[in-house]
Amino acid sequence: MKNILKIAFLFAFLFSIQSKAQLDTLNYLKQFEANKANYIGQPFSKLLQDMTQIQPKTVWSLPIRNKISMVRNTRFKFCEMDYSFHNTIILSIQWQTDIPITQTDALGTQNQYYFTNDEKIFYGNKIIKNIRVYR
């Protein structure tokens, strides 16, 4: 019985640490959304440069519904790949100019959707139209 209580306490403790870390990340990213006027019309590299505390872990581009050959929004997630389909924190960027999905798919496939230097270079010169942060 004591072992079960110890294990339950350990899981509760680990969950509270992870929840606090996610809340800190969410609050940190929300300040960029609140100050999005500083980034709209600017290259994504400016936003990345200002994000000194954390960088995206994965990147997911979404095709436009009525024009599936193009991408208008990209979701940058701040968790490990194993958790990227759960209740994660997302920085959604709407681009000024649509991106051909063939380019984003090729890059995603090449790097298994991780946010690497290749993605920093590729998305870095794209111009931001809007920023949204959510969970």
C-alpha cells in the first residue's frame, strides 16, 4: 500500500512539473502574440531571433482547404514528437504569401517534421501575416 502511494505521489509530482513547464511556455509565447504588431510584415527570422528562451521542436504546414497545393498556415509546436498530437502549445503563423505544399512536404519528410536548421532557413525569409498562440 505504501508503494502505491509513493508511486501515485511521484506521478502527481511529475505531472505538476510538466504542467508548470507548459504554462510557462504558453505565457512566454503569448507575449509574442500580444506584440504581434512588431512581427507582422517582418520575416519569420525576426520572431525566431527574439524567441531566446525556447525554439519550436516540430513544424506542421497545413494546406488551404480550397487550394490544397498551397500552404497558408504553419503550426510550430513546442513539445517532443511523441506528444505533438496531444494537448500541445502551438504557435500558428499565417504567411503573407502562400507556400507551395510540395516544398513544405519535402522538407517535412526529409527532417521527420522536426524543426531543424533547414526549417529555420526555409521559413526564416517568409513574411508573417498573423500570429496566433493556443493550446
